[in-house]
Amino acid sequence: MNQDQNPGESKDMSKNEGLNDRGVVSAARGVKAARRGREYLLPGQRWLLVLATFLVIELLVLGGVFEGAELILYDAWFHLSGVHSPGSQVVVLAMDDPSIQKLGPLPWPRSVMAELLDKLDEARVVGFDIMFDLPSKPQEDQALAAAIARQGRVVLASRFYFEKAANGKTVEVLAEPLPEFMKGTVDLGFINMPTDIDNVVRHVTLVDVNMFRAPFPALGLAVGLAATDVPPGALKLEHGRLLAGSRAIPVDRLNMALTGFWGPQGTFKTYSCIDVLDGKVPAAALSGKIVLIGPESPVYDDYYNTPYTSSNLVLAGALPTPGVEIHASVVQSFLDGTWYRRLPAVPNLAILFLVGLLTALVLNRRSPWQGLLLLLGMAVVVSGSAFLLWNFDRLWINLAAPLALIILDYGSITAADFLQSELERRRTRAMFSRYVSPAVVDEIMKDPTRVALGGERMMVTVMFTDIRGFTAYSEKKQPEVVVQRLNQYLTATTKLILEAEGTLDKYLGDGLMAVFGAPIPLKDHVQRAIRVAEDIEEAVRKLNEYWVAAGEIPLQVGVGINSGPALMGNVGSPERMEYTAIGEDVNLASRVEGLTKNFGTLVCISERSVQLLSEEERQSLGLRYVGQAEVKGFTEPVGVYTVGDYRLDK
């Protein structure tokens, strides 16, 4: 730098260039990389991450990964709602162990079944969950056929199975009751009991359309039709619904419906067959009732898990449910209309997307613990909403996938925010390591909020240095020699500044700018700057001894010091920025460095710095007043002090 041109003239740092304090603050606040405290993903990055997690979850949904979890949550709603009374319309006559002990193993003689039917002559409808497809003794079969005709409201069981035809193809076959029993019945119903992928009965197949032109009903549906005087021929399938008279039952593409359940085994009023036969059950208890007769004995494997028993709560009394009670549930669902509906895939997809969107908004600029607490609350709200829809509207919406999306969004966004924060911490450390000592960097990283990278007013001391006559010296030298000597000088001075916990602001050709008291405030920033100025002069003296011995001419370094409030922060663009000090006191420090030529001393200290010191501190530093000088850009003369005996050679 030319000795006739000081750094402040070549690079003004405040309003002379149109960059005032307010403008710096506004500009710096717009630099997203220089935010205070924790760093977060940018909005675009956040939404891309949310979209990616949504797509991952949706692919898993399409692959059926969450189906098992969705079924478990569906069952949980039944457990949460508790056991309810299904009413008294439907009762079960159990072919149970006490009956088997007295009447013998199944199948019982058909004359016994005929006697049982005669006890049910006032029943509204009687449905059998046992097959009468094989002949027995003629008189036994005749007795049962006559009893069926006398009762007049009997629904018998049939069963579908598959067998190979003569041509080798597998065909569906219906096993029906004997023709003599069919004459007196009001309808047939199949008793096949499909289960879901986890062997739990939630769906029931209501009709079969493979063998007959009209829908063929399941046993529970056939009993319900008979009880409400709806003819079997009235069944119609239409747009995901099974129409049965005035009733509309929601069914899926396999003609399966989500039936209601009221509890585990024994929820429906159950009587033992032997008690009915022995007259222990009064006729009034069965009069006008819908009666289902079927086995309820461990000897006969006709037990199924339902939503109330899927968690295997045997110790809590939630035993698997006999098939006859599941048929009773179908009858009750038909009578009450208590069918459940599963939300189709597209609306579930929309809910999943909405949950992901809300999750991203909830997590926006939250700490991990804040986000966790808010997402726990959000999960409770989503789960509660799902339960309320199930309980009051009998609508089953997917919940496992939304909960998984909440967890994945939280994990991915929190991890990405942490990574972003860590990268920013490293960037900040790398940036400040160029300016300040490692100890100061450690202090900054312990509490990043102490450093307002967007701009903060701080009381600091600013130092400018400049080599006198360096331009003339370098004119006749090789660039490599000039750079080598300059680097030796800058290395020495920079080390002294950093050791005093000063901040190297920038290099200015053959000079530099340093700040004491920022980014970490220092109470003794004035004293530190003055001592560093003396250390620099001593370091240059030693370098001169080395240079003179090497045949080079000695150099002199002017130092200017001024104290006052300055705006400390990052200035620049998102692509390139620097941490610097801006304000009129920065400019004054640059002017004070130029005054070393006026007063013939290498160290000039402004009266603004000296005024911050006590009288005792001034004396201990050995400060002495050298006079006043007019300074460009300032209306009042500036008082100048110096330290030591560092004279400027003319």
C-alpha cells in the first residue's frame, strides 16, 4: 500500500460508500447462512424431504407392509370401546360339553334335534350352524324333516368346498341339506368362515355369486332375511353395496363386509341345549327370539379369533369365539345396521399426505424436544380422530401408515436439521478460525447465540497497521521476494493478535485490520490492543535485525487504534461473505493510523480509546499525549496519544 494513502481512504467502511448501519443489518438478516443459534433446513429442502418420506410410506402401503399393523389397530378400537350388550333379539343354543356328556358326541340323533325344534316352536327364526347333508336312519331323518316343517321358520346350513371335476379342473361345489329337510326350510345359508391374513375374523363373506345367478347368502344373512321377512331373491349387488330390501350393506369387491362385534365368547345370551330339552329354560325366554344352534365345545374345532380375542388375552377371559356366535354377530349387524366401512385407498392417501404436511409444519423451526412433544400431541389427535370416526360413524381409516409417517418425518427432519446444524457449526468454526484464536472459537461454539452473525452493535477497539514506504520498496523487487517478506511480517503480527484473543478482520495489502472485543466481548479490549501494538513494533524490530543481516533494508510499521461502538456481523452474499466491523469508529481507526506520519511516531491511539481507560490504567500503559489533528470526515479535531518510543524515520 502506498505510504501516502492509508487503508481508510482506499476502502471506506461506512456511509461514505452508502452502506450505513441499517443497511448492513437488513442485508445481513437476509443471509440465510448467518442466522442466530440453531440452523434448520431451508423451506425447499424441508418440503423435498417431506415428499420423499411420504413417497416411501406410500410405496410401503401399496406393498401391503402396513396391513398387519392396520388390522391390529382396528382390533384395538374394539378393545378400547369395551364389551357391549348386543341386545336380546338373538340367542344361542350351545351344543356344549354338558349337553354332549348327556346326549353323547356329535352328531346327535336327528330325533333329538327334532325334539329341540319342537321346544322352539315360538321362536321367530331358528338357524342351524351344523350340516344335515348326510342321511342317517330313515325314521330319524323323517322326524327332523317333520319338525322343520312344523316350526316353519328354519334356516339350514350349507357349505362350499372345492373338488376336481372329471375334466381335471377344480370346481366349486355346494354341500346342501338332504332334500327332505329342504322342503320345510325358509332358506339356506353357507357357513364358510374366511379369516384375514392373521387368522382373525373381521370380514364375513355375505353372498356368493359364483354358482347362482342371484346372490346366495351366508347363514347369518339368511337368518336376518328370514327374521325381517325379506325374500332371498331381493338381494342385489350395486356399487359396493349389497341391497337387502330397505337395507344397504357396505361390501368390498369380494362381497365381504366388516361385521360388528360386541365382545368375546359368551357375549350373546347362550343356553345349553340340554337345559332346553330338560325344560330348565322357560319357553318365554325363547319366544319371539332369533335362535342359532351350533357347537361350543373344545372337542370340535369351530373357534375363531375376532377383534376382541386377537391379542390372545386368555387370562382376561377373552376366549376365542365359537362360529355360531360369529353368525349371531352377523344377524345382529343386519338387524341394527352395525356394519363398518373401510375408507378407500384414495381418501386414505389424501389423509396420509395431509398428516405429512401437518408434521412438517409442526416441526418447522422447532427444537428436537419441542418437535417430539408436539408430534406426540399430534399423534394423539390423529389417533383420537380415527377412533371417534370408527366409534360413531363406523368408519375405519388407516392409522398405522400416518403414525409411521409422523415418526419418519420427525426422524428424518430432525436428523437433517441436526446435520445442517452440524455443518453450519463446522462452517462457522472454519470461518472464525481464520479470524480468532482457537480458544475464542471454542467459546463461540459453546454458545453460538453470543455471536449475532446478522449484525450486532458491540463496544470494540479497532486496529489498523500499514508498512511505511512499502510501495517504494517493492517497485524494484521481484514479486516472490516481496511476498516472502510480507508473509513473514503478516505471520508474526497475526500470531500476536490471535494470542491476545483479537479478531483478524482482513488483510489490506501490506497492512491489516484487527478488532478486539468481538465476537466475544472483552472488558480490557483497549488494553489488549495497545499491548499488541507494542508487541508488533517489537516483532518488527526483530524481523528487521534478520532482514538487515540478509542484506535487506529495514521496514517500519504504523499502527492506529480507536475504540467505540461498531456493527459486527457478516457482510456479503450467500456465496461469499466476511465477518467485519462497520461504523464511524472503524473509519476513525483507519485515519488515526495515517496520523503516525503527522506526529512522527509509529503508534497512534485516539482519545476515544484513552477515555475508556482509568487514570491508573493510562499510567500503567505509559500513554502520553502527542497532540490534536484534523481528520478527514470528522468535524472535530481528534486527540492523539502514543505509547513507548517508536519513532517514525523521516
